[in-house]
Amino acid sequence: MRSYTVWFVLILMSFTALAKKDHSTLYIKSTDVTLKKVGGFYMSQEITNGQYLAFIWDLTEQGRTDEATQYLPDSTQWGSVLKYNEPLIEYYFRHPAYRDFPLVGVTKEAAEAYCAWLTDKVRKDDKLNLPDAICALPSEDEWITASAPFMENPYPWYGPYAYNEEGYMLCNITIKPISYNAFMSRKEETNVSITAMVESFYPNKFGLYNVIGNVAEITSEGYIKGGSWGNTFDECDVTKRQNFTLPSAYVGFRVMLKTHNATASITEGCLK
């Protein structure tokens, strides 16, 4: 009986951590990018179509049209994962309805170009006062730290389930048929058939959404982590990795921000 009590307490602790709202947040107004503090660095949510489109537009306005064209996402990747794909191919990246959905279909080089552009924007923002900031793809170790696995469990909550204690989905993944469980039964299907908005489902203890599922995320070493809307729950284990080769409708990225100056101050109002 005692072991069941301990297990239940651990589960409640993990979901309390998921629901915690007191996070240190850095907002880059000029790019509409929000980052959460994770130890010695900041991590963004999954980069959205709207945020990346601002990068493409800025390159175009600077006359860097070749680069803008080079870094466009490959929307045809939707054709390889869905039978009825024409609307997504045409509208997913540019239509306002998908502004807050995660960017997909880019190369690692394009993601790194976005990070370099964001670095320049941050350094030029006097309110941020971060002249030596560096924005980059996170390393695998940094990504795992930000994913906040709960104790020794390879997910940001306790237990081998993709559902909370009320039976609702914690992440956007592909559902396997499951049998009835006396402790936790599914109340309704809350997963979606493609990507979901980047701030969907439940955040981890750092306030980061969708570290499990939605889109897999590119690391600086060229791995992808966290699984996607096309993966099953066990495939999204934060310790697992896949090599990233080509753009995919299953893959996006986050941005990590560091500063070499440990005493750098951030102007009041930029931290939420």
C-alpha cells in the first residue's frame, strides 16, 4: 500500500511542477520571441511560422533576397506525410491562421541562420543590454536540461503515460491503442492530426511547452530530440535521438540564448 501512496505523491508533484507559472521570462520585442530561463541560459519555445517569417521578410528588406529564398521552408514536405496536403503546402507557413504554429521543413543551416539573425537583433536592443549575447541551436545536453526530465523518468512528468491524472493528453503525439488502466483511463482524444500551436498542452517546470511531441527539435550536433506529432510516446523519450538529414514536416527547432558576461543586466520590463 505504501508503494502506491509514494507513486501517487510523485505523480502529483510532477503535475504541480508542470502547472507552475512563476518563470523568469526574457521577451525580445523586436522579434516577438520569448525565452525561459533554464539555469545559466535561456531557451525559446518552438520557433513559430510568424517568428521565422519576420526573419525572411527582414532579409528581403535588406536586399538579401538570395538568402531569403535559400532559407525558405520546404512546404512540399507535407506531401510526404499526409494524403490530403494541398492546403498545408500552400498555407501552413504564410497564412495568419498558422502564425503561432511551429515552423517545419527547414534545414539545419536555415535554423542556424535564423539564430545568427536573432543574435544581431538581441545585441542591438539597448533595452536588453546584452551586447555579447549568442543565440544558437542548443546542444543535446542543453536540450535535455531544458526538457526537465522528472527525476529519473525520461519525460517532464512522472510515470510512463502521455495523459494526466484526469485522462487528458499532456503532449501532441501519435496515439497507440491502449487497454483500460485502473489508475488512469483516457477520457477523450485531445491529440491533433498535425502540429499544434506552440503553447498547447502543458508546460514543463521551466515554462517550456511541447518538449515532448509536436515537432522534433534540431540540436547543434545535428540530432533531433523530443519526438513529434508523428511519433508514439515511447519514441519521444528525452534520452533518445535521431540524426537530422533533410527538412521534414515533423521537425522544427528552438533557440538557446547565452551571454558570456555573467553579470550582464537586463533592463526592467524585458523580464516578465
